[in-house]
Amino acid sequence: MSWHREISGCGLSGIISRKRHLVPGEEIIRSIVHQEERGNMLGAGYAGYGIYPQFPDCYALHIMYDNEFCKEDTEEYIRAKFHVEHFEDIPTRRAPGIKDRPILFRYFVKPLAIHGEEMVPDDFVMETVMEINEKIDGAFVFSSGKNMGAFKGVGGPAEIADFFRIDEYSAHQWIAHTRFPTNTPGWWGGAHPFTLLDWAVVHNGEISSYGINRRYLEMFGYKCTLMTDTEVVAYLVDLLVRRHGLPLRMAAYALAAPFWKDIDRMGERERMLLTAMRMVYGSALLNGPFAVLIAWNGGMMGLNDRIKLRPLVAAVHGDRVYMASEESAIRAVCPEPDRVWAPKAGEPVIVPFDDTSDAWEVKGCRSL
């Protein structure tokens, strides 16, 4: 079978229960497989939250290895920096079409005391992820959050789900992706989601500002090693929200900033705020067409580029919120939603859990 170049390809899906009820993995599989034609079998993946309740306080490191030698080097490095509560192969099953698979392991860890330094544990884990991905040849950390995990590889969404046994997991939040790579290679580490700590990102589009974003992130210790433009989105969200303390809405306005002509028409207070944001965070602006879903332990956010060059649809049914590239992917698992809408260009849809602080609520977004 031959594949034509489809510049608007890639599909994404997300499901969140605001009351933290568990959603069977079968539902996110059904939603993303409904969009399988948006990919070309060169990448797919899933991220689930609440899947490791037996290790709620441990960072779950999912690591792919090219060979046993880099696995030994990485495990020696991990043991020197962490208490390893538990480790094991990531459970998989034989799946047709999955070839050249890496060695896949997961480690549930807690940072050891850092001698002579005061470092936030999240920063310690972030630096560890960057060190392994940059300096240990053939080893890549592809998930590093608490009570969550990413599962991804080369293949279609049905194959990757079967391979990683996603149907055996339940989570209170899922995001998923089917990939149609255009300017970057289709390889295991380059599949979506891209993650750091508990942030997970799936993306449809192209980040044409990748070079500027990457150089900006490197000033803060982030290393882009996975050869895919989406990687910068996960790191930018971590920098802006976790490290710089921006409210999520303001971080969204840094990533998809309003045009200057629109800022000039705003009231004085809003104009001054957004002017300052663009001046300070100009290098964090994402140029190019994109739709992204961003998940974290506090909820989910959907965001389009400033002129909505990629599709994104949202829906609500009871305590659940759905987002996807196509409405049909939502109706595949929720035939009669209470409400369906297409988010506006550059306007974030932020969905907090019911038990999450009001700090995550976003004025100006549609009420959820």
C-alpha cells in the first residue's frame, strides 16, 4: 500500500471524567481507531492517568532501550539517583505489524537525598530525563509522571493498543494519537504522546517555530532529543506553568498569543498584560498550524493555533468531557452528548477535575 502526503493528517482524542471515575481503556481505543485514516501506521500512542494506584507517590519511568548494554548503563544511573520501589517489563502482547520493537521497561522510583543541594523533586526528575535521553546512547525515557503512563510506538492505533494491552487499563483521563509524520521520522521515540513529569501532549500539525522554541528551552536546561517538533510543547508547558508559575490560561496565551492587531483593540489593562506576555515569552510562541491536547494530573486542555488551521471538537456528557479531531470520534463512544462545539482559534478549553483548585478554572472559556 502506498501513502500520499497528507499535510493535515494526524488525529487526536481525549476523555476525562471530572469526578475521577475510571474510564476503560477500550473507550479511548475506539475513539482514536475511528480516526485511523488520519494516520499512516507510522506512530500511535496513549497516556492514561490514575493507572498506577499501587504506587501513587512514585515517579513511573517508562524507558525504551535499543539493546541490553544501554539498559545496564541506564539502570546503574537510576540506582545511583533513586530508590527503586519496583521495576518490570512493560506488559505487552504479540501484535501483527509491530516490528523492530525496543526493550520496554518501567521503574517506580523516588529521588534519593541530594547531597549539598536543595532541589525540587520534579526538577531532579526532569534533569534525570534530560540526562538519560541526551547522554546514554540508545535509551529514551518516554514517560516520567506520578500515577500515569504513556505507551507509544510505530504502528497504527489499534496495533499499538493491542501491543501495550491498553484494554486492560482503566484511567480517569486518557489522551491518544494516530500519527501521519510529515517532516520528521516515524520511530518509536517520535510517536505521540510526548511527556515530561505528569504533562502529556498529543498534537496535529507542524511547529514551524521549533528552532526558536528549542533554543529558548535549552537556556532552561531542556534538551530536545526525540527528533519531533511536538517535543517542545511538553517542555514549554512545564517551563511556563510548573517552573514560572503562570496560570494555565496565560501559558496558553503565550503559546498561541493573540495577533498584535487584536491586542491593540483591547482595553488598557488586558492590552498591557498581553503586550508584556508577548515581550517576555515571544520565544515560547508556537508558529504554524496546530491542535493540541495537554493532560496533567489536574485536568486537560485543548488548544488551537491562532487561526484554527487544524480541527478540534469538544463535547460534554455528564461529568465527562471529550475532545477530538473529529466529532464522529466523540460520538463513537458517546452517541448523544449533552453539548458539542468547536473551540475558537487560540482560545483554550481547560477542563479541571471537580476536586481541583479553582486556580485551574479559566474565565472566558466555555463553562464546563
